[in-house]
Amino acid sequence: MDWSVKKTIRRLLLASLGLVILSKSSLAIDLSFSGYLKYLYSNAKFPFSKTRFNDHLLHGRLNSKLYLNSNLTLTMETRWRTLYGQSIRNFPDLKDQMIHHYPLTDLGWKLINNKTTFSYLEVDRLNLDYMDEKWQLTVGRQRIPWGTSLVWNIIDLFNPLSILDFDYEEHPGSDAIRWQYFTGTLSRIELAYQPAKSPDKQTAAFMWATHSGEYDIYFLLGSQNKRKTLGLAWAGYIKDAGFRGEMRWSQPLYKSGYLPPPLPFLPSLTDKRKNDFQLVISGDYSFPNTFYMHTEILYNRNGLIKNAGLYQSQLQQLNMLSVARYSIFQEFAYDLHPLVRANVFTLLNPDDHSWLLAPSVSWSVLTNVDLYLIGFYSKGNSNSEFGAIGKAFYLRFKYSF
């Protein structure tokens, strides 16, 4: 660990200590802490390799809130991960994938960086929140959770995340300004703006949330990477079954202010000249015996019908959740015991016939201790959307405090 990292961490610790002392002083200031420690073991085998990769990930999180008064709250949340194993040695790009790159500034530090171990500390929440009777203003790194669907939140302009990233429940934050005005018990308007060093990477949007009958309805108007976009989402019930959906219209990808590097000998996603249209339909139902079903379908007008697996880097750089024309999600879950829940879901690309099956079981061992086991099994050719994922299982212990 170099001196600059040590100096920065020392400053953070001293600042935290100062907040604790301040909270215990005569001032009416309250400070709260929460978080968790996790150990994740993974064993994976990919179609292009005969080797099974064994890895160990230590993951810690500390959430702190400083309540300056009844209206003003300062939030700081840090995330620390240390990965040790064969994947670091064989996949050098994995280190960069562990770092979430923010367009304005990074609050992250490499603690250990060698051939077998990579340790990274980052601040993924740091904001000041003011709450009044009718409005709320949040400035800084924060989560802006837009969208109603449970798998593909296509109207989430700020924090889209893949369902396969199961170990990051909080989702990344955004360096943004968010203002909410509550027009009623179930209605509000929002304005959110995420600046960036380059105007081409900025995001700004207006959201109107209202309620009608059994449904919450959301209207979106915004601009992302210089592409104008419109969105509509809803969440409600048909009898006792949940019914959700999202739709989004955007200008063509070639009008994006940021264009990812082209792939050799292959067309780019940004070559398409048609306006982009995406639609998600989601339904779920819980039976009295705890059996649960959930189905979700994604349609992408400019999506690909082949070679989807080759575009994963462009997908992330363009803030897309899938490059496929159609995507299908199916999930079943059941409580084997009040403390044990079994789950299985599958992702299917009907065009390239690739799919992924993910069975899992969770066990609440103690009040603050959880055990989670999940496996991935995929099929498809090497260029398909899920064909390169291979076979893997993950075992996770989590202690919350």
C-alpha cells in the first residue's frame, strides 16, 4: 500500500472518529452505523478452458448516517472487497471490472494489487439530504432507483445493473443532484441531474409519479449521453397477481455523445439508424403455501438476433441491460422452512437459443448470519448471449450488523 493511500484512509478514519465524538457532544446530533461482512467462495469453469477457477472474495460494507437535525442528513457508505485466487492471475481485466468508474470523480483506492490478490476500497454513497414537509433535495453520490420491473429496469437512466451481479444488493451510486416534490400521498415529481466532465456523458431527467386505481404510474422525460428519451412505467395488480411494465423510446444509438470502440470485423450497435424502443412486461404471483412465480419479457427493437455475446463491452459502455432482440426470465421460489428459501430462475434468448439456469437456496442461520448458495449453468454457442458463462457455483456467508 503506497503512502498516498495510507494518508487518505487515515483522513477518513480521523473524520469518522470526529463524527463519533461530535455525536456524543452536547449538540443534538445523532450518528448511526450499519453494514455487513461477507465471504464468497466461487468455483467456475468456462467453455473455452479446461481449468476450474477457484476464488475467494472478502466483502465488507460500512453505512453511516449523521443526522444533523430533523431535516438534514449526511450519508457516507463505503465498500471494501478483496479478491484472491486463480481468476486474478488468468484474467487481468478482472481488476478493472471490480472498479465502478464514475464519470465525475472516483472515490476509490487500490489497497493490494499483485498477481494473485486485488483489494479495493470505494465510497459508493456520499450525499447530503434535506427533507422538508413537501420536498426533498439530495446532493452527492446516491442511488436513484427508478423503474418498476424486477429484472430489467429500462427507465433507470442512472443505475442500471444486471441481475447476475447478485452480490451487490445496493447497486452503484450516481454523482447527482435529485429534487423531489411530493404532490400527494402517492404522487410526486422529480428532477435529477448527473453531471460529467464531458457534456457527452451527462444525464438529466424529469419524472412524474402518480396513482390511479390499483396502479402506480410513472412518466419519464430526459436526456442520456445527448440522446433524448421518453419513458412510461406502471406497477399494480390484476386480481391478486402483480403486473408491472416499462417502455422507453430513445433516439438512435449513433446520436450518443459517447460511442464505444468498434468491434473488429463486426457491425457496431451504434450503426442502427432507427429510434430505439424497449418494452418490459412483468408478472408475479405468490400462492398461500409460499410458492412464488415470476415471469418477465424484454423486447428491444434494435436488439441483435445473433452474436450477442460479443457485444458485452459495448453493452456496458452504452448503459444497456441486454443487446438481444428478445429476452425471457422465469423464476420459481418456495419456502422449504420459515428460515430456508429455495429459488430457481432461468434467462433465455429465443433467437440464439442460449440460456442460463440459476438454482439457489438461502438460509437464515442466525438473526444476523445468512448462508447463500447459487449455481450458474449455461448453454449456447461461443458467440451467443449466455454461451460463454459456463458452469459455476458460489457459496456466501454474510454477517450483518
